[in-house]
Amino acid sequence: MPKGVLIDYGGTLVEELGFDARAGNEVLLSRAAYRPQHVDLEDVLARAKKISAEVADRRDEFNIETPWPTLTRLIHDFLGIRFTDPMPELEMAFWKASVKTAPMPGAREALEELHQYGVPVGVVSNCSFGQDVIRYELGKYGLADHLAFVMVSAEYSVRKPNTLLFETAAAKLGVESKNVWFVGDRLDYDVAGAKSAGMKAIWFNVRDQGTEGDADLRAANWGDVMRCFRSCLS
């Protein structure tokens, strides 16, 4: 039986259905305290595309995260757009306008069962958005009630599969890595990183893609995960 469980966010607890950068940036522009007359939404989107290509899209090359506020400043400061609203408020407004998700079937029931057994659970996500944003999204589906923490790479500099992130997450749980299960949908990020940190890696392979790689277990859904968990109780 694991003494702690860590779970990936996108593709594991929620399904990411869409990202509308235009809608998010449109909301930001509506909240600008000042915008030069010659600057419009198309200018913002063009600058955002450039920043993505030169910065955000290269995150995996170095396993270094770029927080949303930093990317946003590179876009809007360049264009002379100024905001007076606090950056966390702008970040949440952008997220609500641009991101669509749905809960993974069985995820809520799994979290509740782990809670009943007294197993601490945390979320570890590669994400440029802050943990308040991810907790908000999980909370919409009742997936945040029993979490010890939500940990995002934006607040720790490094991205999965960097072992430092996994080691830190285990320490936050108060559990040795060897006694932690990590559940995630990516072999390259989740399974590889968890294994490098000495954790038991469960590949959440909903779409039945490929082979297990180095995963200790393979699960097609949350029912499979919890059957594996219950088998350790006997």
C-alpha cells in the first residue's frame, strides 16, 4: 500500500478540451488600464505567437518552466499595454476565458477513497499557470477537496521529468519517494520522472497508446488504479 500518492493534472484528473488564446487575450485587453491607440488584439496575438515560439515552446528543451506572468509581460510590456489589476487576477481571468476541461471519469471517487484510507494526495503539474488557477479548475469538479497540495512547475522553475520536482513533491507529502505512487498519462514526463525519483509509476493510459515503457503498472481508467490500490490492502 502506498503511503502517499502524487497525480498529474491534465490527461489524468481532467481532460483538457481546448485552449482559446484569442478569447483569453481579448479579456486581458478589456482590463487594460492603458493601451496605445495603434495596438489591437491582432498585435497581441502576433506578439504572443512570437513569445511562444522563442520561449514557451522551448521549455522541454531545458526542462525549465516559464510562468504565465513572465510570458504576459514579454507580450504586453513590449506593446506598451499597462495593467493596474493584480497579476493573479489577470491570470485567473485569462484562464477562465481560454481554457476548457472536463473531469476524468472516476477521478473524484478515487480521491475520496484514498482520503478514506488516510493516504495523502498531491498534484504535480507541468504548467505555466499558478497553483491557485489549477486548484480552481479542479475545484469545479470536486477534485480539490482532499488534496494536500497542488504543485505546479511555474512555481518551482523546473518541469517534469526533472527529478528535483518529484523529490520536492514527496517531501511536501512527508513520505519517502520509495513509498509514493505517481499516476500520470505521460511516459516521458510522469513515468520517467517518477521512476528517476524512486517512486512507483502508474501509467494512466486512457487511449491505450503504445507499450508500458518503464511503468510499474498500466491503468486504462481510475477504476484500474483503485483496483491496483485495493490489491495492496490484502
